[in-house]
Amino acid sequence: MKKKIVVCDDDIEILNAFSIVLEDQDTIVITVANSLVLIDVLDSIDADILFLDIHMSARNGDQVLRDLRSSSKHDKLPVIMISGHIDGRSISVECGADGFLAKPFDLIDLENYIRRFVYESES
């Protein structure tokens, strides 16, 4: 079965970049441009990993992650925070993210997170 990767970012170019990069990875990429609907999307699918932007216009990713971690349904979902801001890494650590990708992201780092949290976790 194809793995489901969810990407939440209010920057459409970032969502498109993730889709293009991951289209050859035998995955299903679900993009969400509005953080206010993210939890509803996650409730409707069985996601394998979430890439979540920290700074968004509707609701910041650190707030969304805190909600996910307090939910028994999503508390084990691997979440990688993404940000182009200098404070991104420290915010990711503070709110309990499983990892951090700096924008612009490195393809090798992206693939490493997917391999580590999606494929290696199966074994």
C-alpha cells in the first residue's frame, strides 16, 4: 500500500515542490494550505508522516502540533516541522516535533526523514 504523506503549508509553491519531489517515491501526497482544516484532513485518512510549516497565517504549526500531541488519535504521528525562519529549529524542539527541515529544504534531508519515520518504522 502506498504511504500517505501530508504537507501543511500556506505557501502554494512549497506544497507544489513537495508534490513534485515526492511523486516518484511511490507515495500519496496530500497537501493542505489551511492549518485550520488540517486536523479534519488527518481525521479522514491514515497518514504516515506530516510535514508542518511553523509560521502560517491562519494558525501556526506549533499550536497545531500541540493539539495533535494531546489527541490520542494523532499523538504518535511523526511530525517534521518546516520553516524558513531562524527560530524554526528551536520552536520545533519546544513543541515536540520529531524533526525539522529548513526552507529551502534539501532533498536528501527530506528523503531521510521519510525513510526513517515511514519505511524503517515498519520493521
